[in-house]
Amino acid sequence: MAGQTELSPQLLDYVREVSLREDAVLRELREETAQYPMGTAMQVMPEEGQLLALLVRLTGASRVLEVGTFTGYSTLCLARALPPAGRLVTCDISDRWPAIGAPYWKRAGVADRIEVRIGDARDTLAGLLADGAADTVDLVFVDADKAGYRDYYEASLRLVRPGGLLVLDNTVLFGQVVDPAAQDADTLAIRQLNDFLRGDDRVDLAMLPMADGITLARKREQPS
């Protein structure tokens, strides 16, 4: 049985050369984001953005929810993959970061598909549920404060339709999940969520060992 191939810088360059389709708008947004403190660490890899777009198309999604906008690179990837009448609700705690991405969304011609909601994501998700959005969302991407992931997961699972997909980013958290010395709130929250997801019979589950760990959870029509 083949094991995990170590991705050297040379091999990553090769993968990008033969598969990455990042155009000028995405590249320029990524390069601007990299200039900000923690910009590179907080932004999804371009390969992950391309995967998100593929998942939107594979699921036939027309209603997408994003928890954690940052500068909107992943937002742009998701929105571009939607059909013209599709809609993306993205939420962030501050309007500072989404404001950076907004001109790029406009340049890409998808600004009319994107609705930004500012505030605590728990309140935003609760508001969507109160407005009757349960079981209506096709895909949810969660990439926000790690201590809140369990709350975001539970609310998102109520919002996503049966057969819909939840995508959770940073589920190996820079490798800290296997470091006994890492006892900070974020690492503990991700460890606990990963342990919980392993036994959650409401979803089909796969953790992808790429980027910083990407967990896919498909909401089952009926729990097994």
C-alpha cells in the first residue's frame, strides 16, 4: 500500500505547473493579502481555492455559506463556481478584511452573487436559522476562529440540506493536533472536533491530508 508522498517544494511547483488555474484576479488578491500581517498563514492555498470551486460544481450548489471571509480569496473561488443566479453568504467579525476583497469580486463580475454579513458568526448563523434557512444551503465552508468550530459545525449542519456538504479548514492546525505540548484553546478545540466528527453518524466523513487539513462532511439523508 502506498503511503503519503512527501510534498517537497519542487513537487509542489510541479503540481501547480500542471494543474493550477489561478488567473490574474485571484493571483493579485493573493499577492495583496500576503502583504498584511499573517496574510499568508490565514489565506487558503490557491490549490484549496480551486478545490472549493470544484466542490461547488460537483455538488451543483446554488446556495453557499462561508464562515470566515478574511480578504475574500476563497469567497471569490466559491462565487465564481456558482451559476449566475447562485448566492453566497459570507460572514466575518470585521468589515476591514472583506473590504479588501470587494474590488476583486467586482472585477471578476461576481459581486452581485455575494452577500457579506458582519458580526459574530454564531449570531449570523442563528439569524439564518431564524429566517427559515434550515435545510436549504448546498455547501458550507468554515474557515474562522478555531475555538468556535464546534458551534459553527452544529449550526451549519442544520442549515445544509440533506446530501449537502460541509468543508472545514485547518483541521490539522499546522500539525499542532499531534503535539502534546500544544494546549491552547484553538488546538484543543480542533482536537475535540476531530474526535467528535469521527463518531458523528449524521455525516459521511473524509479528512484530506492536504494544505492545513481539510475535512469534508456530507450530511446524510438519514443518520445510520
